[in-house]
Amino acid sequence: MTGIRKVLAAVFVGLALTLVAAAPAAQAAQAAPAAQAAQAAPAAQADKLKLTVAGDGAQGVTIQAAYTDGRRLEQVVRLVLTATGPDGQKVGPVQLEPQPEGHGFYSSGPVLSTGTWKVTVNSPAPLQGKATATVQARAAQSPPAPEPVAVNRPTDGAGGAGAGWWPFAAAGLVLVAAAMGVAMLFGRRRTD
């Protein structure tokens, strides 16, 4: 078998192996929408939410909403917060907005004054849920000022402009190795 035929045979074998390996992935990609639709059907039928209410460490409240069976909430729901605090103070009703931290995560922002609050969060139909928790609101703390950091630059030139040379050297070595391999494949001639 000549060198060109060997190379062509290797290319065809490589393509065949790639197609065989890609076939299960393509089947899985086609099955994924059907699985998502099957999973979405029970989610549409669920009519109860589990709400977890907690303080945010300052003067706000965080809420994690999920289905009662533990599935993650993929849609935006309407949550309303009411709270009763020290000395009979009342807050709410406050409609909560979803936060970018994750699906089903809601936050009130700073709506409570310092003290102990009884917080109730309701979710009206179609996805109903209710949770009550005692939250300790504290005055917001500011982080400590960062300490200055001294920046030292090397004076001998190490790590300076020549620090990025190694990727180019590695690429050059790969190209030389590839050129030598091609030369070896096509450079052999039979002298029979």
C-alpha cells in the first residue's frame, strides 16, 4: 500500500470513528426536548410552593421558592411580604421581585428597622404558598477599609516583556513536529 493510500485510509477510519462517537450524542440531543417537555408537564400541574424565609444579615429578607416536591422553580411568581416588628410596627404588603442570584430567589432589600420581626410571605394562586419566620434585623455594616498593598516591580527585567514567549515556542515545536511527520509519510519511496 502506498503512503497516500495509507493516509487516506487513516482519514476515512478517523471520520468513521468520529461519526460513530457522535451518533449517541445526537440521539441524546434529540431526546432532550422530549424529556424537558415531560418534566414541564408535572411542573405545570403543581399548585403549591415551598417558601423558605430568612434574614439577609442586615435589614432585609431573602426568600427561596421551590415546588413542594423539591423541584427548582423556573418561572417568576408573585410573592408578597408583610412583617410585624418591635413595638407593633408593620411593614407591607411589599411585592418582591426575583433576583439574579438564581431561580426562585427573591429579596426584599432594606425594608425592616433594627429589631426582631415576624415576617410572612404569601404566594397567591395559581402557585400558592405561605411561610412565616422570625427575622433579626440589624443595622447594615460597612466592610472594613482595605489596607494598602505595596506593588513591587522586578528591576532585572524578569517577568517583563519576555514573559509571554513560551506559547510561541510551543506552537513552533508543534508545527515542526507536524512538518516532520508529513515529510516522513510522503518522503518514503520504495526502491524495488
